[in-house]
Amino acid sequence: MGEKLVAQKQAGRPIKLMRMKIAALGARLLFRELVKAHESYSSTTSTTTD
């Protein structure tokens, strides 16, 4: 992600806008990993109600 920020700075884009976009990208990536971990955990633990 740091490479993207440097490239955008050199292109003359507003730095605050680029930080916001990169933060949003990082949040999406973290959320995907959280969902994967949750699915993995859910598949290994099964709850049965009798």
C-alpha cells in the first residue's frame, strides 16, 4: 500500500484523498480476512441443539 501512496504523491494527487482511499482499501482487506477467519472457525465448531 505504501507504494501506491508514493506513486500517487508523485502524480500530484491530494495526499488526504489518497490516505483516505488507502485506508478504505486496508479496511476492506482486513474485513475479508476477518470473514475468512470466522468462516473457518464456524466450519470447525459445530453446534447441535437437541
